[in-house]
Amino acid sequence: MGILLLLRLPTLAQDHIIRKDGQQIKARILSTDQTYIRYKRFDNLTGPDYFIYKTEVDRIEYEKKAPVPEITGDVATLEKQAARYQKNGLLYSLLGGGAILAGAGTFLVVQNSYNSYRDQLLTTNATFTDWHQTNYGRAPSADDLVQPKNLLTFGSPGIYAAGAGLVGGVVLGLIGQHNAKLARETRRTIAQKRQFSMSPYHQAGSRLTGVHLTLTF
């Protein structure tokens, strides 16, 4: 959407693009990025935008030291990046949550199996102790009783799989959060780019000079 303001102003100052071959271009610099310089020819400020490779330019001489915006990507490209970050954030978050649930579920299964194993072992030792006291008149020594394994030994490799699932889930969740953060930052950049920009207007025949306001969507 553009709004044209016509004002009788003094003739605008011009910038100079100095090419490496010595040629000078009288221009009004609009923006620069890592590859191109975007400008309008000073003798046709209402005409089309021109682009020149930075590698072809020796220097730019600005008539007025006004800051020129550095463009790192257009809105359409940024919107695609934001959508990709958001998609990846959701995907990694879902995968991370699934891995955590799977790891926790595996740990609970191993823990329940270990509890059953210990209960059976205690029952077996109690039965043996009763038999030993009946036949020998004393309790058996600790060496005569079956000693339970610890949880890690009993639950291997399931307990390690559970731990890997929990750790992997946390890592995937962090990656998802990072992508979600990138999506938010990219959308903030898009919002900053969706603002008014100004370009000069000059009509030689009517001797009118003004400013062309453009709102980018």
C-alpha cells in the first residue's frame, strides 16, 4: 500500500556509486545486503529499482550520512523460516515428550518387576529360615540366604534403556524449545520489517519533489 505525499521541496541530494572500473552512478541508495546494493537512478527517482553486485563496487559516497537499512532477507523468506522453525519445534517437542513417557514407562515396568522379585526372594528366605530353625534349632547364617541383586543389575538392559529415553527426551525437548524461540524471534523480525519505508519522489515536468511512503505487508 503506498501513499504519495507531494511537497515542493528543494532538490534532493544524490549519492554516488563508484564502480571498480571507475564509472560513477548518480543514485539514491535504498538498501544493501550481503550481495547487492539496491538503488534508484537519481535522474529517474520514480522509476524502477536497480541492483548491482557489491563485488563490482569500489565504494559508495553518500551525500548525506543517513543510515541505509541492511536487508538480511525479505518477508516471504522470513515467514518460511518462521514456519519451519515452528514446525520443527512442535515435532521435536512431541518426540521429546514421547521419549520421556516411554522412558518413564520402561522404568516403572522394571521397578515393578524388581519389587516382585524382591518379594519372592524374601518369601523364599523366610520359608528357608523357618525350615532351618525347625530342623537345626537356629536361624541360618546370612551366607545361607539368597542375596537380592541391586536394581541396576536386575533391570539391565531395560533400566539403561529407560535412562536413555529420559535423557534423549529432555534433549529433544530442549531442541524443540530452541526452534520455538527461533520462530518467535523470526516473527519479531518480520513485524519490524512490516513498517513504513520512504523513497523520494521527483517529477521534473511539474517541478514537484516529495516522499513516497510505502507500507510493506
